[in-house]
Amino acid sequence: MPKDEAESFERLSARPTIMIRAEDCDEALGLIRMAIEQTCPAGVLPSREMVNALYGPAPIDEAEALARAIVTTVEKLTE
């Protein structure tokens, strides 16, 4: 691992871990999903059912789909 990456990892791993309830995480992801659905072009974000099939059912899978939708939107806007 390059020195810069090792230092960055050490800084991140030294931060305190914050635990949140699964229900709170799901609610937060739902709010982010709602904002994306209202502002991003149609089709950049698959439905929750499709996210479960494509990525998986875990909150991190939903977060990945949301992040990809944001990146796709930015790419479309900067073309």
C-alpha cells in the first residue's frame, strides 16, 4: 500500500465508529432515494426490488445503487 494511502487509512480507522439502528439507516436511504427520484433523470436509479436483485438486500447495496445514480446523473449533465 502506498504511503499516502496507508496514512489516509490510519486516519480513517482512528475515527470513532458510529452505530445506527437498521431502521434509521433504511429511513435515511429512503430519503436519499426520494431526493434522487425527484431530481435525477428517469432510469438512472433502479427500483428497490431491482437493487435487491442486482446488488443485494443489504443497506450498503442500496447505498451503492444510490451513489451510482448520482454519478450517472453528473456524467450526463457534464457531457
